[in-house]
Amino acid sequence: MILLDTPVVIGALSPSPDPLLIDWLNSHPIETLFISASSLTALISVVVSASSSSKKQAEDTTYSRIVSMFESRIIPLDLAATKKLHAFTRTLTDLNINVPNLTLQNASIAASRDYQLASLDVEPLSSLDVELIDLGATNIMESA
């Protein structure tokens, strides 16, 4: 099973998504792809911040599409994941590595469930006990 990191989800939904990213996503059965409640929260923030009514309508449609596509595969930040989050935060602090909070939450959720985390930037996560799929531009098709 694969948990999609927030930038992957947002990148796939952008007006001009990277064709390699879309190809990679399409190469995996939809039932193997998951998103986190944390990523969904980030998408809600995008919807709320939409300024024009036409842009807001497009964002609302995107949000609805994501919820219907992933409805049974939206994973919460539960107790097991928060325990991983605590351990990961300690490790990264000791190493003086900064990781965006949403990405760290997603890494914790993936690790707590023995899922892979598909991320656009795996470098800062490489010291953590989580299986990573590097979707960075130079590696995206090697992961397919």
C-alpha cells in the first residue's frame, strides 16, 4: 500500500500536473493508493483560500473529486502514528534536519501501517524508519 505525500496530491491536482507524475499514479491500481487526513486538511485550506468564485468552484470540484476517489482510503493521524511522529521528530531534531510538518505526519502514518510513502523529496526522510518511494523528477519513472 502507498500513502501519497501532500505535495504529490497537490501536484497531481494542479492545473498543469507533471505528466510523469500522472503516469506513475496511473500505473498503480487506485485501491493501493491512500491519502492522509492531514493531506485532505491541506486541500481544504486551498479550497477556502480560493479568491474568485470560478476558481473556488473549480477547487470545490477538485476537493469533491478527491473525497469521492479516496473516501475509504483516507487515513487518520491515530495513536500509533503519533508515537511514530514523536520518534521521528526526536530523530530529525537530533540530526538537525527540518521536514515540513505535513510530510512528517504522512511519514509517521505510513510507517505506523507499514505502507510506503510516495514523496517528491525523500532526502530529508532518509534517516527515518519508513519505506520511501522517490517521485522526484529524476527518479519518478524508476519507481513505476
